[in-house]
Amino acid sequence: MPDSDPVEVRAAGGVVTRPGEDGTEVLVVHRPAYDDWSLPKGKLEPGEDDETAARREVLEETGVDAVVTAPAGSVEYTDRRGRSKRVTYFAMTPNDVAPRDADDEVDIVAWWPVATAAAELTYPHDRDLVAEHTA
């Protein structure tokens, strides 16, 4: 029986920024299943394009309805199941914020100063994206 997993997992996410009291802030999420801090992202749904998926995932994970302002690049890596994964990111700004309850996927949503995000995000590719798109 053939493997039903796709050859490449496709996902999209956002480098969402806003002005803060002490400079630019970056939207980050904590995922309890991995105990990591990352940029909001998630898998594309069938027939969905990268930009639509990024906006949907940011909204679902954070409650922030964000507007895409520019492409932010993509990263490729091998996921925890050994599959090739490509995540396409977009620079985004918040349009509106809706309340959301913590769930199993994301338990904490926070706005971090750029310097904190560039130093404290769990994954190097997330730290690099913040550094590149908030300079």
C-alpha cells in the first residue's frame, strides 16, 4: 500500500509586526505539544494558496486578522516525521484582533519586542526571518 503522506508538506505563516511602546513588536506563539516558541504558521488546506493559508493560520492560531504587506521568503526543512516541509512566510500587519481561547495547538499568544524575538524564538529560521523583515 503506498504511503499517503505527500512528498512535500506545504505550509504558510506570517511575520506579523506592529508598533509598540518601545519599538516594533512581533507576534509569536507557544505550542505546548512541542514546548516551542515560533511564528504562527500551519499547513495549507486542499486548493488553498500560500497567502490565503498564511492569513487563515495567523487568524486561527492568534485571533489576529492580518494583512499581507510583502512576501517574506520560505524555509525548507525535514519535519519530525521525516518529511520534507516548505513553509512560505509573509510580512503582515494586524488589521483587527479577536479574542481567542487557548487550545491544544497554541496555548500562549504574545507580542515580543524584535530583539527578544530575534534571540528567543526556538528555531533559527524563525529568528532569521524576524531579523530580515524587521530591520
